[in-house]
Amino acid sequence: MRLLRLAANKSTFRTVTFRREGLSLIVAEQKSDKSAQTSTYNGVGKTLSLELVNYCLGSNKRSGFEKHLKGWEFSLTIDVAGTEHTITRSADKPGDITLDQKELTVSKLKEFLEVAAFESPLTTPHLTFRSIVSHFIRSNRSAYVDFRYAMEGESKEPYGAMLRTAFLLGLDLKLAQTKHDLRNRKQKLKETLKQLEQEPLFAKLLAEDTVDIELTALREQAVTLHEHLTGFRVAEDYHEIETAANRIKWQLDSFRRTEIKVSEAIAQINRSLENKGDLSPDRVFQLYEEAQAALPTSVQRTIEEVLSFQKELQNKRAYRLSRDRQTLERELRAAQEEVKTLSFQLDEKLRYLNQHRALDEYIAVSNELSEVKQKIAKLEESKRLRDEVDHELKRIDLALAAENIKADEYLQDDARPLIVEASDMFRSFTKELYGQRPSGLSVANDDGDNQQRYRIDAHITADAAEGINEAKIFCVDMVLLSLRRGHRIQFLAHDSTLFGPVDPRQRLALLRIADRMCRELKVQYIATLNHHDVTSIRDQVPVEESEWERLFGDSAVVMRLTDQKPEEKLLGIDVDMDYTK
């Protein structure tokens, strides 16, 4: 697949026709009046030209296009196996796309381009037409920071970037995908394990290593509760019986108090009846005689009368006490009968209550059993999961170790010719740029704790120097184009962002390499350059006229842009827009 022509539906647009083979340079030139303070290369459309090619190749919609280019349509003509096809896409309606004047969706366009660009369907996750074609037409300044990351934001997804570079180098992707899947699985299992270990109950038991002990205790408790429930005889009137028993108990206690009180009263009466306490008449007279005092007859008669009265009182008192005792004895017998009756009734109630349980008590025990069973189930499940996760992690570690060995053997044997060829080609390019400075493209087995299978690196000694990183990007991209492993893409495009930091001597060398490889491989190299990127070469490096004409003449420069007037810009009009978003 190669690029042929970029056009638009507006007459002001300056159609760009790319050469089928060789260099196609888009150069932004200054005004003829070099003293003008407003002279600039920015905004004339050199970078925009590549972004429009990307847009027609199915890149994401651009808000700048939608806002500032209403009614514009851009058309890209491409060559696929000798047949020309034209893709047309609306600027402000990015979903409006035609292929050879037939409407289709963005996804269908990408399917068509995938078939056109690759030798076989892209079935591996993270490999798409858009992600891979970005290595041949880098978009946005972020794509010129590291050769691995050809798309904006790709550095945040290193696995995908590694996989795409490995694909273009012809490496075994199954090895890469297997490690990715195993590491991804391991990470998810670790997260599951972390969640388990953060569960309050399980975490405490795990810390104390008492999970099995706790489970044994809970199972025993469950058995006890189950037996308790099995022996339950639930009485729906349990609480009514309990209330009646309490009432009987209160009555029984009252009669028992009465029984005690009456018994004490009877005992007191008995003691009173037994206590005589008075002196007999003879004893009274005897006492006086002992006192040698003779009592007159009248006094004796009076004493007799008093004693007789006292006797009468005693008899009456004994009668009254006897009568009271009889009353109390009847009351005692009645109380005792009540105690006997109530005791029998209370015993019946208590026997019933002892043999039965209240429904709420049954429910409470049942709920407790349910809670214990739930706790057992939760602990058993947590323990089972933890054991399974632990075993699975061990299996994954074994699988990763085996994969590391397999990857080592693959890189040492099957992949070695592929890597050597790519590295030799990279080194041949860097020699043209920097002489014998050590350099190379390496692929190593990444056995670290990450998802990367291959550690792919391109090195030029002192590559921290200004411009060397950009030269490295050029060399890697040219290697991937030249090797043609797995793809049928026949173009490579770079923006002026790549050439700006590069020394004029190396800049010339880059374009010489591109020109030579295009002629050898019959491919296209498209580049946007600023005027001083070209003039600085001639000012500092001696170049034969014939070579200069081949590299920078009218045949190589397919478009010259300037800000002298709107008509000399790519769109042919002045538009202030940010088309990178």
C-alpha cells in the first residue's frame, strides 16, 4: 500500500501528489523578504498535510476540523497492489466516509485498510491497522520522543507498544501474549487475595493462623444449636401460660405468707393459755402467815372475792382465746388448702413451660444457628478461595519460569537471524550518520515482574546528545519499513519535528539513506521540512549539484508552502485551528 494523492472538495486546497517511489518533500519556505518580522513556517500546512493523510486513513475525529472546516471533504488516493482507491472523509462529519464513492463506516474502512496493509488478518489483541500504521506515519509531537511509541498516549500502554514493534520485527507474538496473560492473571489473583485478607474476620484469623481452629469451634457450636432446636417443642400460648404461672405464683406466695402469719398467731394463743401466772388463795394466806400478820376476817373475805373475780376473768380469757384459736385454725386450714391447690396448679404450669419453648425463643436460637452457619460458609469459602488462589499463583510462577526458558531458547535460536538482520541494518544506517560509533538494535528476554516479553532497544553511543534520539527514531522506522515483515506498507512519513534538532550533516545523511532505500526497495519516503532545514545543509555541507537536485529539486519537493499569502498555504485560506485534538 502506497500514498498517491491528497485532495479536497474546495478549490482553494493545494492538492499534494506524492511520488510513487522516492522522496516526496513538503517544504515550508520563508517569504522572499527575509527581513520581514512576520516570516514563519508555522501554520502554512506542512504538518497538517500528514494529519489529513492520517485522518483519511481512519484516525480519530478532530474537533478542530469539525469547528473550522465545515463543509470540507478530504480525499486520499492510495495504491493497493496496483489498483487505485480513493478514500473521502468529511471534516465536520467524521462518520461520513466513502471508499471509491461507496459509503462505509470507519470500522469498515479500517477492515479494508488492514487487508490492504498486512499479509494476514490481525487477530492478536492490541494489533490494529491504526496502531501499526502509526509507525509509518507518526502523528503528534509525542510520537517523536521514543521510537517505541508512535502514537499519542502509547507510553502509558508499554505492552501494546512492545507487541507492535515485535510484530514489525517478525518476532513470536505468542510468547509475548502468553507472558502478558499470565502476568495479568497473576495480578488479578493478587488483588483477589488482598481483598480476602482485608475482610475483618478472615484477616484477624489469618494473621493469627487460627482459621481452622475457628472453623472447628463454629462447627461444634452449630451442632449444639441444631440439637437444641431439634428438641424444641414450641407452644404458641407459651407467654399466656407463663403469665398465668406468674399470677399463680404471686397468689401462692400470698397464701403462704398468710399461712405463716396465722400459724404464728395460733402458737401465741397456745402459749397464752398455758401461762397461768396467778397465785392461789391458800398461797396468799400462807404468805401473810409467814409474815406473822393476822388478817381480819373481813380482809380474808375480800381477798377471796378478788381471787374469785380473777378466776372468772381467767375463765373468760381462756374461752375468748380458745374461740379465737378456732377461728385462726379454720383460716389456716383454708390457707393450706389454697397453697396445696395453687402449688399443684403452678407445678402443672411449670412442667408445661419446661417441656415447651416460646416461638420467639425458637426463632432466636434458629437465627443464631443461621448466623453461625453463614459465618462457617463465609470462612470456608474464603479459605477455599485463598487456597485456590495460592495454588494458582504457584502454578503461574511455574508457567512463567517455563516461558522464560522458552523465550531464552527462542531468542538464541529461531529469532537470532531476524534480530541480527535488523540490528545490522540499523547499524549500517547509524554508520552513515555517526561513523564507527557503537550502535545496534537489540532484543532481549524480559524476565522481570511485568507484562513485557521482549526488551527491545535501539542504541547509539552518546544517544543523549541533541538530535541523536531523532536519528534513532528515523533509523528504526526505516528498518521496519525495509524488512517488510508481516506488512505491505510501502511508505514512511516523518514530520519536521524529527529533523529540527538534528545536525545539518546528519540531516543530509538521513535524506540520503531515505533516497537510497526508496530506490532500492521502490518505496516512498515522505517528509515535511522547514526552509532552514534545507538551506542549513547547503550552508554547512558540500553537496554535488546533481545530488542536491535529486534530493531537494523540484522532482523531490512535491509541495512548497509559505505564509506570504493565504493562497500559498495548504488549505489556500487562513485558518487558526488546533487540529491535534
